[in-house]
Amino acid sequence: MSKSLLIVEHEESLRESLRQMFVDDGYFVETSDSAESGLGLLKARFYDVIISDVQLPGMDCVEFFSKVKEETPDQVFIVITPSASIETAKKALKAGAFDFVMKPVISDEIGQLVRNAIRHRTLLSQNLLLRREIGKDFDFSSIIGENAVLQSIIGQVKKVVDSRSNVLLLGETGTGKELFARVIHNNSLRRDMPFIPINCSAIPENLLESELFGHLKGAFTGAIAAKKGLFAEADGGTVFLDEIGDLSISFQVKLLRVLEDQMIRPVGSNKAAKVDLRFISATNRDLKAGVEKGTFREDLFYRIHAITLQIPPLRERRDDIPMLAQYYLHLYAEELQTPVKGITPEALAVICTYDWPGNVRELQNVIERAVLIAERDNIDVSDLPEGVGVSEMPASRGQDEDFLTASLRKRLTIDNYTKEFIMKYENTYNEQQIADMLGITRKSLWERRKKWGLSR
């Protein structure tokens, strides 16, 4: 599989000569004459190395480099510079560029530099995989996305990481609640102490007390030895109670005592032991409705939600889907040792339009499968599972996908995308067809028209 390069150079003759040189050497090469169009290409695929002129229309390489890093933080970047711009090239090196080469460009020199950069990139990837394998690095960069709502939540998290207050994470299944819990723990003063995740719905009711509190030998039939509970294992650290809404009322009472006095008593013991625990809870249930119905204790609810964070579903942060898809593509291409490098515009349009009922977890699984079965450099629509796609559209679906892809490149918000979509096609399709293409009801379409002052 050939390595991929992106050449961003405003001088056409140099851009073309470099393109031809690297194509002849077996590289996959794409070119751009400006930073803006180069950033657009980065939305669709990953490049092993980016080669850029030091001065580009609209911005210099340092600004371009910083924007590239926002999309792909570990991107390898080479700068081409005339001697008059050497100071700008040095600034790019300080900002993390791999190296620079002087004009006039010597083919052997830049060829060797690119080979060195690719080896450097390979080592970075191997180190990243190693860190993942040993369970490190749950910092804020682990949360992938630039959506305004998501960034607001991250801002809230940064303010509360060192608080002793308990946190309640709300959101649909697959939105990444455990990731947020790990990020909170790993950026808190408790980071060197245990993080213990507990799926409350996965442990049978009759074993839950023993698993969490521990038990003494002979405490019940089958207790042939004493066992330390998960709460004791987590002493000094953080307990993550996933699916807390599934706990029975009887166990909620026992959990409430732990939250109130930070004391645990193993099954079969009459002595309680002091622990120091921070609780992060998560659920996809409506706990307030549970309180009203009597299925969730009101006093426990107030104990666990001193700080509440609502994690948005993926369909409400569609502007993050391309970034997430590329992230998982790179992750699984490295792990599975496959040649897949990018996603076709058609497949990206389908991925971005799908509602993702399983949220980020479903997207992750779909990309992993696609990377595994893809037979080309890029994931195509045929590599996606049946059922992952857009609502049924009129015959000009390709035109609509072009509009979506262009909107993604402009990084429109969902509201702005919807508004532009309605305005673009209101004279082409009827109300029901537009609602179907947007995946909303006619009533919702009417409400949006009213909100934005758009006549029918």
C-alpha cells in the first residue's frame, strides 16, 4: 500500500513537480493551492505527511499548522521555505512541525525527508497503541468533538474535576458516559488511586451486595473464603456506577448509607470500615420520573446529582461525526494493519446523515467493521452495514449528498444546515419529502419554518 501525501503549495509549477515526483515514487498524492482547500481535503481522509509552503494565501504555515493539529493532533508536517522566511519556518518547528526544506527544493533531499517523517509517524502510532494497551491517557483530548454543546460540557467538567461532589452523567446508551467518568477521574486529585467501573445491571441482585461490600468467610452458602468488595478496592479513588437507574429499591437504601457516611460493612460482619470514595453515576433512564413513580429513591437522587452533565446523542452533534469517523478509522487501520486511509465523500454523506441510535459506540463498531472488510484505500458505501444510511429520498439523492458534503466542509451547525437545506430545496420538493430527507416530522418542519421566518 502506497503512503499518502498532501502537498499545499500556491506555486503551480513547484506543486506539480513535487506531485509527479512522489507519484513516480509510488506515493498517493493530493494537492491544494491554499490552506483553506487543504483543510477541506483533511475532512475527507488522513495523510501520512503534509508538505506545505511557508506562506499560503490567507494565512502562513504556523496558522495552517495549528488548524491541522486541531483536526489530527499527531499529523506529521513538513515546511518548504525560501531563505527570506526562515524565521517563520523556525516558528513552525517550535509549534511541532517535523522539519523544513529550503527553496529551491532538491528532490533527493525532500524525498529522504518524507521517508524520515513517515518512519517518525510510524513510531508515534506504535507508541500511541502501546499507551492505549496499558490503559493510560484519559485526558480531555480523549473526548473527540468540537460541537458547541460538547465543548460546553467539557468546560463544566474542567471546573469540577477536583471537587469531592458526586457527579451524575445522563445520556443515551453509547454516548460515552464511561469515557467522561474516566476523564473526570484521571484529571482529578484522585488520578493515582483506583477507578472502579461497576455496571449495576450486569450483576445479579443476589450477588450485588457481596460484590460491592465484600463478605466474610461463611457469610452465606458458597462463601468459602473472605472477599474484599469493589468499594474497598476503590478506597481513595472513584467508583463509576453505570446504569444506576436499574438498582432495586432495597439496594438503593444500602447504597445511600455509603454515600452519606462513607462506611462499608461486608456481608456477615458487624463492623463497618471507613472509605474515601467519589461516586460518578450514569444512566439512560429518567430518574426524576423514577422518583415520581416510586422506583428510585428521592434522597438517593439528590445525593448522586450534586453535579449533573447531560451527554448529547450523536444525532444532535452531527458536526462531530466526520472527526469521530476519521479517528476510529485511524485507530482500527493501525490495530488491524489494513491499508485503509480515508472515507469516500458518498460514504461520509451516508454516515453523517444516519441517526445513529446506538450513538458513538455504534459508529465505532461500524467503522471497525468497514476498515476490516474494505478492499480499497477508502471506505465506500458498500462497506457500511445494511441499514446504516439516510431516509429514503427522491431520485436526486446524489445532489443532496453533495449539498451535505459541502455543508460539512463549511462546518455548519445542525440548525444552519437544516435552514439552508429547506431554503435550497423548497421549490424542488414538497413538504413531506423535505421532512423525510431531514429525518423530521412535517410538524417539526413547520415549527422550524415559523422559528426562522421562512414562508411555506
